[in-house]
Amino acid sequence: MSFFFRIQLTILFLITMLSSCVNDMDTVKKFIDTEIEPDILGENVEVLYSDSARLQMRLTTPQFKQFTSATEQRREFPQGLHVWMYKKTGELEAELTANWAKHDLTVDLWEARSNVVITRADGQKLETEQLFWDRPKGEVYSEKYTKFINEDGFVATGDTFWALQDFSDYKLNKGKATIILKDEEKPANQP
């Protein structure tokens, strides 16, 4: 066998081997696309946030995804979440439920969507379809229709909403308010 024949045979063999190594590009992208595939995936997750051994927040979710290698570093809660927030004394301060949520880790901004409800221990309740919590600024806001109900039956609604995270100050834009008066019981001998 001549030297040139062996080189031609080797080249033909290499071409055949290289051409047979074809991958489906969607499959390859799935493994390397950090925007689609999370770094961490969890089911039926419970997270406890504490500071100096004091529980500050408890969070439960059916599904948790964390994207730390993505352009937008974030945590997603695609099947919703339930959050309990506690005072420094350990007492429950508020609960939040939503059907979907995301935490942008870069700017520390939370977003909750679809059937968002915050119920505070003092009886105040907020209902909206989208809510943002800017932790560094200590603000909560919504760009959607929002309903605010307090323990006295005062109902306020607005097209948008802004509040300090402790709800000590809040504003409803283009809002309406309704006061629901409860009937006082009448004595038995009065009609």
C-alpha cells in the first residue's frame, strides 16, 4: 500500500467520522442556554429567612427556579408562592399569596402576579393582579387596579398603588373609596 493511498484513506476516514457527528442545535442550545434552563430547580420548597436567629420571613412554593448564570439573575416561582412576614418580636405581620412570582437578584426587586393578596395582622388587606416590592427602597407598588380594605370596612380602589412596605403611608391613583357601615344590633323590642 503506497504512502499516498494511506493518506487518502485516512483523510476519507476522518471526513466520514466528522460528518457523522451532527447534533440537533435545539438540544445543544438547551444545555448551554442559561436563560431557559435554571441552575437550581426545586419542588415543594420551604425557605426561612432570619437575621440574628430571628425569623423574618417564611416562604413556601410548589416550584422554585434559580437562574444565577443568566443575564438577568433571578429566582422564579412559576406555580406561585405563600409568604409569611414576621415582626422583630416574632409575631406575624403579614401574609402574601400569588399565583406567580419572580425575584430579580441584581436589583433586589420582587414581582408577584395573578391573584396577589396581602393580608396584614391588623386586618388590612390588599388585592391586585401585579405587585412590586423594592426592598432597598422599602416600597411596594402596583401598576394595575388595586383594592385596599381595612379592618373598619373602608374600601379604596385605584388604577395604580404605592406604599411604604409597612403600609404606614400609601397612595391610590385615580381612586375611589367606599365606607361599609355595619348595622348595629337593635334592641329586641324595637321594630
